Amino acid sequence: MSLPREEVLKAFHNQEVEHVPVSFWRHFAESEFTDASQEPAVLDINLQGHRDYYQAVDVDFAKTMLDGYFPYPFRGG
């Protein structure tokens, strides 16, 4: 689909557009709770994962998942 930037921005500003923009995103690190300061390889995993995904999936906009850079103080449970 790949809408032009202007069409995506119109939609974000609640203006009328012909198609609704679509995007899908995902985590690329084995665990989204990985601490990048302890496992620096997560940077390359994130970068390459986003590059490959963006090229393989025809999205209108992209959102990056910064696994390992914002660890939460809880681990679920």
C-alpha cells in the first residue's frame, strides 16, 4: 500500500483520506526485557530486524521497538 507521507500525516491529524494508514510492528530481541547495557548485541538485533521487516512488509509508517533501552522495574507475575 505505502501511502505518501502527506496522506499519512492527514490521517494522523484526523483529516479525510482515501485509505486508512496501516502499520504492524514487533519486537526483534529474544526478550523485550533484555537490558542493552548488559547485552549490547541487542542493538544490532534491533537494527537488522527493523531493516529486514521494513523491506519485507509494505507498511505506511514505521514504529521502532527499542528493546533493551527502557527496562521496566517489574518482570510480570
